[in-house]
Amino acid sequence: MKMRPIGAAMAVALCAGAGAAQEAADAAAAGRDLAERWCAACHAVADDQPVAADAARPFAAIAADPAATDAGLRAAMATPPHPAMTDPGLTEDAMRKIIVYIRSIGG
């Protein structure tokens, strides 16, 4: 069966969309792993985790905050805003994955 050009274009677009969705899901899963390793000592990084430090906002609250931009999150991770936050020396890729995870729990 020969595929019409419009059908082929739609098939390619659907596959690309599925690939991008899988890539985002993979980045979010990696971001959660990183957050559990580097952030969970103070922040609740998942709904089933209690908050470890009173002053550290849960990731769900950060995700729901419209003022929490990607650039702001990256800056907070790169330059600790308070002495209690250790400097994990996160790479740009690690910060991107943590941000993707935060966005994924934002609903």
C-alpha cells in the first residue's frame, strides 16, 4: 500500500511527537533521581516524602508557583540562596533534568 504524502507527513509528526514525549519522560525520571540524591535532604521532592527542612519548599509548591521560572530555578541551583543549601556542583544537564522533573509534577 502506497502512503500519500500527507499521511506520511502525519506519521512522521506523530513519531516525532512520541519521541519527544519519551525524551521528556526520560529526563523527568533522571531529574527525580538527581533530586532524590541532591535535594531530598531538605526538600520534599515527591508527594510521598515528608519535608525534611521547614524552610525548604516542597517541589510540588515550587512547581505550582508561576513565579518559579526555569531561569530562576537554574539560578537557585547554581548559586545557593541560603547557607543551609549545599553546593552539589550540578552540571547544566543535571539542572535541566531536575527542572524537567519539577515541571512534570506541576500538573
